[in-house]
Amino acid sequence: MKALNTRFSILFMALSTMAVAGYLYLNHETYKTLNGEIFSTHYQVTYQANHSLKLNPQDIQSAIEKELNRIDQIASSWKEDSEINRYFISQDKEHFPISDDLNYLLERSAEIKELTSGAFDIEHQVGKLDLSGIAKGYAVDRIANYLTDELGIESYLIDIGGEMRARGINPKGNTWNVGIFIPHNKNVIEPPKVTLNNTSIATTGEYFKGRHITDPKTDQAVSNSLISVSVIHPSTTTADALATALYVMGSEKGMAWAE
């Protein structure tokens, strides 16, 4: 755990998978909400439009989608011409013109693989490198950097398929509060909620796509008592990968690793 050099929290759920925001009070005139599709899922970005912001919501959404599509072209294992697939089939990887983005994703994946003793591994599937367990988190971080560093936006909530990052305050003036989605057929009165104070949450589970998560050590679909794992961490990239690794470990081994 010391190798992470930062603090994080974990929520093991036996009843849900995807963390979604409780978007309340969005009628505040200075807050804008953008919606779209990417990575075969939905994204939503809510931000406070300060007076010095020069771009309108349409321009900001255009820039966000341009960045998301750029990352998809780098990290998608389903696009034959994506950078990750071209890198994988290259006969001369040493001289492959790898982008900074892909280089970072590969290095971070290798670090988390070592940290989790192989519970997270992008190389376990035959015939490809699979960045699906880390790419959405990375995309969230990239959009957060765009909003903060380039636009100077101080308050926002970004959600890409359940991987979320929040900064500043919500439209009601409080720290962002998000809920862990509970399927309607589960006997739960109220879903758990977490407060995101300039940090991220990522959730991995089986509710929406069936048993799609593979144990790298067996190359078989994960089968345990968990339906989801949520990780809170300052980096959505790291939270995304750790949530996958901890789901693979299961509740007992995952909690032991976290402690």
C-alpha cells in the first residue's frame, strides 16, 4: 500500500455496480450540464460557468468530445487502427512512435499490476492489450485537467460510465455528494452516498454487462460474492484500475490487501 504514496478508500458492494451522481439543484443559472456518449457508455459533465469563462457550453462540449475521441483512438481494443492495437502488433516496439498518453497508461498499468500481484493486468487476454480497466478513469482525469488548467473552472463533477471526479462545490453550495446506484430489483431502501471533496470514485462490477471481468491468473470470468467495488482516490486513473483489481481479488483478499 505504501507504493501508492497516497490515501484512498474502498467500498465493497454486494448489491450494486455503477456509481452515479445524484444531480440535484441543477437549475442554478451558473451551472451547466453536458451529456454525450463515449466508450460505449454515457458521460455527463456539470460545471460552474464563472464570469471570466470565454467559451460557451457548446464550445466546451466540442472540446471535451474531441479529447474523449482522441483517447478512444489511443486506448480502444475494439478499433483495429487504435494506437494500442497498432503497438501490440508492431514487430519493432522499441522504435514504435508511442504517444505520451499510451506510454503513461502502459507504465501505470505495469505499476498497478505489480502493486496488486497481478490482479490487474492488461496483458492477460490472448491477441490484444486491454486498457478497458483504466482508460475511462484516465479520460476523466484528462477532462478534469482541461476544465481546471485551461478554462480555470473551479467547480465541476465529471462522470464517464460511473467513473467520477469532483472539484469545488455543487449548485447548492455544498461539497459534491454522489450515490452508489442500486438496481431496482434489490431490497435496499436507500443507496449509500459518498462525498467527493476534490477527489474521484471509480466502480467496477457486473450489473450492466454480465460477467465481463476476467481474472488475469486464470483467464476465466471472475466469480465471487461481489457485484461491485468502489474505490475513492485522488486519481481517477488509479481508482479505476484498483477497483478492477480489488473486484478480481474478492472481498476477503481485497480487504486484506487494502489494510
